[in-house]
Amino acid sequence: MIKTLRNAFKVKDIRNKILYTLMALVIVRLGTLLPAPAISKDYTSIFFNSEVLGFFNTLTGGSFKQMSIFALSITPYISASIIMQLLTIAIPKLEEMQKEGEDGRKKIEELSRYITIGLAVVESLAFAIGFGNSGALDGGPTFTNIMLIVASFTAGSAFLMWLGEQITQKGVGNGISIILLVNIVSTMPSDFIALFNQFVYNKPVLKAILASIIILVVIVLTIVLVLFLQDSERKIPVQYAKKVQGRRMVGGQSSHIPLKVNTAGVMPVIFASSLMQFPIVLGSFFGVFPARERFLPKVLYMLNQGNWLKFGDGEFKYSLGLLIYIALIIFFAYFYTSITFNPIEVANNMKKQGGFIPGIRPGKPTTEYLTKVLNYIILIGAIGLIIVSIIPIFFAGVFNASVSFGGTSIIIIVGVIIETMKQIESQMLVRHYKGFLND
């Protein structure tokens, strides 16, 4: 990776793209320091904490906890993209639009932008009303204060969406993913400092060394597992029959269908985490906080990841939330894969092109075979995601090593870095071929 970056900086065009991306990310981080108007900073510093915010605060790079103008970050855009993917399946017209190529893709992206703004307005209004009811607004819940919050949050989210698109066009990598990456990475130094102060600083030498080794081993093993999930795939062989076209004999080639072990990527964990934390955040705005008294606070307490796998004082029963979390990851792994990969469509396309899987008849038998293999692979990928996600939860519960980043964050970081480096390498390769042809 270092060699690739070194070679990339030797090429002027790619160097300019990398520098453009870095400057854009500096702007992103500066925006997290600009406070949103009308919100009491003293109140939010007490009201919000890492256990309640959890993964959502990590995705925003701490902007939500600080209540900056980028508090919503790119989460409305991510939600809008998910909604568009679901609508593409449900609405035939959108499905046809998706198959139109570049023009169809641009139309879908335009619709995604409108949905992003709409979601940002709705979320901003909900937060503004919640702040007003909770006494978090300077001067009270006036119309002006609410409109200021809605305008600043919506504008911040829209600006980040625009900046992400600019990075995609003029920089390197996928802009939205790059912004998500830098937000997650920005929270990691404080987490490492917290781990150092908790387990290493002022501890006996042997205990400090042992703790350092355990922390390092856990991080390395998690990264290795993530790399395995990202790169592993099942290759299903495909043979194309020979046929005559005009005066030529075509076909007869061998190919394969690559099925990734982690077909759905990190989306199942993001969906599951968001669904588990949404009732907690919503309850907070209505004055209902996670607690071990009364029914509703108990439910919120159970949904909070910070209360899982704790063994003292009758706490372990609240780990039932972990089982719900695992079930949601498995469900969304199958659900999201069913959206992105259609065995019936793949089997029909193979049949039209004269392709077949050796030993499997074309048509319905091919569909059944692909579905069987895909279900098996999805389960393996889901188990891998569960292991990666539970590692930080286990250490947080058993050893009280609470950090904002975890296995999900590492999946995103590794995935984005791999894809960005692949894009840089492909751009260097294209430039090499262009130079060769010009010579």
C-alpha cells in the first residue's frame, strides 16, 4: 500500500486528486468544530454520552455529540441510498431506470439527493422539537430557534453530500465512503488514549505489558478476520456452449460467478445497530432513559450495547439484547443480499447466453443450486460479521473496556481503504497504457 501511494504521488494527475481529497477531508473535520445555533452546550455535554450515542456518534465523527452543524453527517444520504435500493425492487419503473445505464444512474442519484434533503429536514425537525421539550435550547423552543436548527443541520448534511460527490468526481475513491472513513478514524485516538489510561498507565509493569499485548492481539485478529471476510469468495464455474454466428464458431469459454462470503458487506451490522439504538435516542428526547426500574426504561436498558455481557448484580439477563442483535444481523444479511443478488435473473441470463454450470441443468435447477450455495455463503458471512461485532462488546462487558469504535468500524475502514487503493492502482494502470499507446 505504501509503495502504491509513493508511486501515485509521482503522477501529477493522481497526486492532485489525492491532495484534493485530503483538503476536502480537512474541511469535513473543521465543520465538526462549528457549533449549531441555539443549542445549549452545557446541556448537550451532560445529556449525550457515548453509551447512548454509540455507533451513530462514531459515524458522524463525534459531530452529533458536539452538536455541530454536521451533526447529522452523511447518515441521511446513507438512509436515502438504502431507501432507493428498496424502491428499485418494489417499483418497476425505477428498476427499468436502473437498467438504462449511465442516464438511469444519474436519474436515480438525483432522486436520492431529494430524499436525502427530505430526511435531513425531518430528522432536524425531530431533534429541534426534542431539544425544545427537553430544555436544551437557549431562549426556549421558539419558532426562530427551531428553524435555525433545522436549517443548519439540513445545510450541513447537504453540504457533506455535495462534497462527497465532488471527491468522487475530482478526487480518489468513493466520496461518501471516504467521509465515513475519516469520521470513524477521528474518534479512534481518544479511544486508544482511554484504553491506555484504563489498562496500562500507572499499572504494575507485568500487568501493563500483558494488557498492551492483549489489546494489540485483539485489534490485529479483528483486522485479519475482516480482511478474510472482505476478500473471500466462492467461485462457481460456468461453461459456455459453442455455437455458430455467421461463419464463425463462438463460445466454448470457461468463466465463473464470484460469490463473496460477505455479500452484504457491513450493511447488516449498520442496520442492526441503528435499529437497536433508535428507540434509545428517541426515548431520550421524551425523557425516558435506560434504567433497571419500570418496563420501558428496562427495555431501553436491554437494547443498550453497553449493558451486555455483564455478570455482576443481576446484569447478565439484559444480555438478551445481544441475542436480538445477532438475530437482526442474520436477518439483514439475507435481506440485503436478496436485494443485490437475484439467482433467478442470473440463471436466466446464463441460459440466454448459452452458459451452464457443469453438472447442473439450465433454468430452474440452476436457480435452485445458486440459491442453495448463496444461502450457505450468507450464513458463513453473517457468522463472521457477528464474531467481529461481538469482540468489542465482549471486552466492554467483561473488562469494561468501552470504546466508540468496534468491529463494524474496522470493517468500514478496511473495506474503504482496499477499494480506494484499488481505484488508485487502476488509474495508474490506465495512465500507463495511455502513455504506452501515445509512445
